Amino acid sequence: MYQVCVDVGGTFTDLYAVDPAQGAVITEKATTTPDAVSGVIDAIARSGIAPAEIGRFVFGSTRLVNALVEGKVPAVAFIATRGFSDTLEIRRVWREHLFGWRWERPVALVSGDLRFGVPGRIDHRGQEIEPLDLAALDAIIDAIAARGIRAVAVSLLFSFLNPVHERKVRDRFRSRAPGIDVFLSSEVDPEIKDYERGSTTVVAASLSGLANELFSELEDRLSAAGIAAKPQVIKSNGGTMSAASARAKPLEIIRSGPAGGVAALARLSARLGLPNLIGVDIGGTTADVAVITGGKVTYTSEMPLKWDIPVRANMADVRSVGAGGGSIARLDAAGRLHVGPRSSGAFPGPVCYGRGGTQPTTTDAAAVTGLIDPARFLGGRMTLDVASAHRVIEREIAAPLGLSVAAAAAGILHLATARMAQLVSEMTVQEGLDPRDYTLVGFGGAGPLFVAGIAEEIGAAGVIVPRFPSVWSACGGLNADIVHDYAQTLFSAVASLDPARLAERLAALRSAAEADLRRDGCDPTRACYTAALDMRYAGQSHQIAVPLGRPDAPDRALLREAEAEFERLHEAAYAHRRPDDPREVTTVRLQARVAVAAGEAAIAPPPTGPEAAPVCRPVYFHGHADALDTRVVERDALVPGRWLAGPAVVTEDQSSTVVPPGFRLRLAAEGHLVLERSPA
């Protein structure tokens, strides 16, 4: 029986399948379709795997976050405490460009006519000081129902301390307008900070309908195809959960696709004993970057959907830049070259696809420079039209700049590389990390094409291109554990925190975890439970997550250990500590993890027989006036341990690894490619 993962990206849909008994692996790519699910079915059909042979199915997609960013989500209503309904409009009053007079703030998540304030008040201690006005609430419900709204987000002041008013709102909707889904901030994001909690709840409500449609269609189409396995879904934190859980918690899958790559990156770190890795996942639309430090994934609890519009959920810290294979190259009014963020997508795609594209892209530039073989694209299923790519780059870029077409194409690739390298620097240098201490891992369809150039820009210690790089995020999704994260505000000075109160909160979170695991079909007793406290010095507005060593039995000694660890982490992050200042706890967190045993791909035996005659083609590299005679080698023909000096291109069915001049490459025994600078 095969275990299968399908990762739906903006341009391509990737499939990775493994038979655990034999170690046999099947990879496939299909063009992403507007409805997402058709591309999944197409990829499965192309793979040749019989539906009855699929014993486990995992799904990842960027569909939900793309819909959010593009504003293609259904309108929802927002109910807040009277006087606070416009927090979604006011926000934190931060400007992205302080002196940019042309800058316009992103549109609010909910328009003013769908924002409502209801009388009633819970105070900062969680005590009711004004009862909920049910008559006013009924009028609001009637107004929302009259607008045909299908989902509403409710975020009342201090509901994370006492959710009684929010629950009354939901009960009233159920009796008066049962067809409207109600999302409570006390359940979606029960943490301090009213604006962030409201924004997050609105996003959850906005995604609910799309998530229901997506997973209903996915389950129906899989069942119709004869696939009995119930789909699991890749989560933003790099774990997985059932489709039923994904419907209930759509907020947790908004970074579903890229998180699969993070799971694969963490697994590679453990297997190779490399604690510091930087993953660069380059697809058709974006380059996604993640960092592993000390063998641990870097997480974040907040993601900016747009400027000053946050979404709070525990997720792997994956940041993106609009520079991928389909990124469009253009000149601005001043004649300056730009690459991205606009993408040609799957349709029409780059000009060389022959699907009606009219603007030059990085893929067109790679075809013109000779970095990719036009006859081998997607394993030979698509032949690239290099002549058309040449003409569009000449017309749009080369002629206006007075450059040769080859120089213009190489410049497009170099600028795309620089944009990716800048993002890597932001996630390392600006966080106090030295990229020279890290190994760069390039994956995604275009990752192996750019990774050596990025390494040169940032000074990385080395480069790895894993096996099956073009579908590596799908590989990671298949090997991801089932993971659930929970958080609850617990505001207290550490010195006065009663361990029994902490134990009570942890027990409540564990009860929620056990319910979710049972919904996923897991035995909660098999799970590993870990906990953390968000801590800060009194007066600070930012927190640090501090692991709790013994979450099952918190006591005063455990809190002292947490304080000491907080001091250490604070000094590591901010270069100072304040041991005489009082410390506070703001949030308690719990994670439940059930290990998943996925099959391992068998290592291919080394090639036998005489070495194939060298094959070369001319390739243009940035910084070289003329094309360089570049060796072209099939990945399957590489002999483990033998160095291949650049310039060279290592080809495989769905990607090409570029070895620039000054670099060399070898095949490691584990099957991945290692690139490094050639010795002087």
C-alpha cells in the first residue's frame, strides 16, 4: 500500500508517494487548477497508482491563504463590545512607510456596515459589570441575517478571561438565525490583546466556508475515484490533522503547503546531524524561507496577513518573497529592472510554456540562458518555446536597456537571486544569526536552480539539494507527525502564580487536545505532551516562550526553573537580562504530538558500467560576457563521493541543479547532492 502526499502550490501540484514495504517512490507533477482538487486527481492519475493501493493520503495547499491575500473570501460580520467595533479599522496605527505619502493602508477585514457593537461589559478581572443587552443583540442578529451573511466573528472585551457573554451571543444566533456560523474569540484565540484577537477571529470566520467547500470536494472526489483513505491535512506548524479538524480550525492550515517543507527540513537536520539549516523552497510563484537552529524549527505565533493586519496561530516561521519560476520581469518608468512579486501563475504561465503568456519571467530567462533543457522540462512532458522567450526578453528588457538578450536574461536571474538572498539575510542576520554557520537547502521546482547563487550571496557554509527536490514539501508532509497546539491567557506575576492554578489551565488544554486527537482517530495516550509559558519582565509588551520541563506536575520549583530559563533566553535574544525585575506570565501553551511512521525511500544503487560520454551545452552565467561550455549530467549517473566541478548542470525529471563556476558538487551516500566552493 502506498502512502501519498499531494501539495497544491500556486503553479504546480506535487505528488510524492512511497511504498513502505518496498521503499519504492513515485513522484509526479500536474498543473494546479483553479479548483485545486482537479489538480490533485490529475496528479494521482498521472502517477499510475491504483486507488485501492493508497492506504494513507495527506494534503497540503496554499489555497486558503491565497484567497485571504487576494480578498477572495466571503464577507463576514463582526460583533464587538459597544464602542470597540472599529478596532479593525483603527488597528495599531502603524505605518509601513513613515514618510511615504502615497502609501495606502490595506482595506479593513470587515467593512464598516458589517461591524456592530453590542452593549454589555466584562472587566479586566473577568467580572461582569454590565449585562449583555439581548434586545440590542437581537436587532444586530436580524440585520446580519437580512444581509445574507453566513458567518460572524464575535470578539468581546476580556472574553479570554470570561467567555460568558460570547457564549450568550452564540446561543442567541442558534435560536434566532441558526444558518449563520458563529466564531468566538474566546475559542479561536483566547489570548490577551483585543485587536489581534478580533482580527484572528475574523480570519477564521472568513475561511470557514472555503474550508468546508475545499474538504468536502476533496473527500467526495477521492471517494469517487475509489480512494478509501481519509485525508489528513498539513498544518501551519508542520504537523498534520484530519480533514474534520481542518474544517473546525481552518486558521491552522493557512500556511499548509510551505509547512510541509519545514517538516522535511527538520527531518533532514536530525538524520544528517546538521543542527543549523536554512531551507529555500522556490516554486512557480514565491520563494519560501525557513530556518532550523540547533536542530529546532523556528516558530512564530503571529503572521502579518497584510500590513498591520495580524493573524495569531502557532506556525512555522516561513516567510515569502515574490520571486519564483513564474515571477514577471519588468522595467519601471525610470528603466530599472524588477522581478516579481507579480507572477504569471500556471495559466497562462511563462511565455515559453506556449499558453498565451506575454510577459518575461524567470523561467523564460533560465531557458534563454541554457540553464534548463527545453526538451526535458517536467520530465519531457512539456517542450519549452525558447524562441518566444528570447523574443519577449529582447522586446521588454534587453532592447530598452541596450543589452544583449543573454545578458538581460542573466540579469533577471541574478536579481531574483538577490531578492531571495535578501530574505534569507532578514531571517538570519537581522535575528542575530550568522548565515556562515548554516547549510542552505534548496528545494521546490526552481530551488536547485538558484540555491548555489543564494549561498554565494549570503556566504552559507554549504549547500544541499535533497532527493526528490521538486516535491520535497510533499515528502515532508507525508512524514509529518499529528500535532495540535493550544494556548490560553494566564496573566500573573510569577512570584504570585499558584502552581495549582497553572495545573488547572494545563489540564483544560490537555482535555481539548485529547478531544481533537480522538477526532483525528488517534489514541490520546500515545501522544507526547509538552508545555510552555509566555513570559516577560513587568512593563514589557513582548513575550518569550519558555519550555516547561514537567508539565504534568507544575510546582514552585518548576516555576523557578522557568524563570532561570527565561533569563537565559532573554539575554540570548536581546543581549541583556534584568534579574532584579519582576517577571510575568501572560500565556500558557500546550502541544500534543503523535508520531507518524512513514516509509523510507530506498537508496538507488550506484551506476554500473562505463561512464557516459560527457555532454556539454553553452550556458550564460551572470558576470560572464560569453556563454561557458557547461557539462550536463543526469543525477542518476552520478557516482557517490566523486566531485563534479562547475560550470555544470545536473538534470533530473522535474528540476535542474546548477553548479556555477567556482563551485563543485558530489552525490552523498544518503542520496542528496552537496555543493561547495571549489578549493583555491
